[in-house]
Amino acid sequence: WRKRQTVEDRKTGPKEPSSTVLSEDEEAMVVAFRRHTLLPLDDCLYALQPSIPHLTRSSLHRCLQRHDISRLPDMDGDKPKRQRFKRYPIGYFHLDIAEVRTEEGKLHLFVAIDRTSKFAVAQLVEKANRKTAWEFLEHLLEAVPYRIHTILTDNGIQFAE
């Protein structure tokens, strides 16, 4: 250590790291497969295990790390660009109707959600018509502890007029 140019510690471990589980040929096969397919770790594992039965998830990951391909590159257009939701004042409700199948048969679920406070009101009814929609709106007005100023629905013909 006295003949060294620097005082920093040297890296410990083998000078050329290699696998104790995989042979050089198997390691080359793993690296070539990953570079060619760009599959995620688990998909590579399931695809390679029939040809390399002793391959484990951890040995595969260590092999990919040694060759600097453990992280897949980010692909443009892979994920949609995230946008912030438009801000709404409290009291802006979105109404929706869904069909629910139960043991008793088909029911309809009315749901109203405030876009700001996430306050939600739900009600199951046997028929989704104007009368039950009107009753749900009355129930909504009773349940909400603040003033409702806007109600929006995209598929509720029952709420027309």
C-alpha cells in the first residue's frame, strides 16, 4: 500500500466478476436474449428457464447487472403524458349509472362523486328510470353537507329534464 499513488481503498471482490451459477455460454445466452427482446426480468426468467433449468431470478438479475442491462431503457410513447386534473370548486358532482349483477338479479347503481372533496353517495335500485333518478337526486341533496352547484353526467338519460 505504500507504493500506491492514492490513499483511497481499492474495490474488494474479484477483479472480473463472474457467475457461480451460470457458465460463460449460459451467461452469453442470457445477455443476448435480453438485448434482443428487451423483455422485463420475470418474462426473461420464464422464457429462459426451460433451456437453463437452474436459472433463478436472483442469478438472472445479477447477470444482467454485471452487463449493465438490468434496467430497460425508457421508451418514448410507452406511457401517455400525465396531465394534472382540472381544479373544480367544491360542490361539482359527477353522476354515473352502472349495471350490477347480483344473486337477486340485475340492479342499477347510481353513484355521485364530488370532484374536489371525493365525497361519494351511492344507491342500488331495481330500475333505472326517471322516478328512481329523481329519488336519487333527492337523496344526494339530503346526504351532502354543503351546497351542490353543478351536476354532470355522461350517460344518464334518466336525469334529462
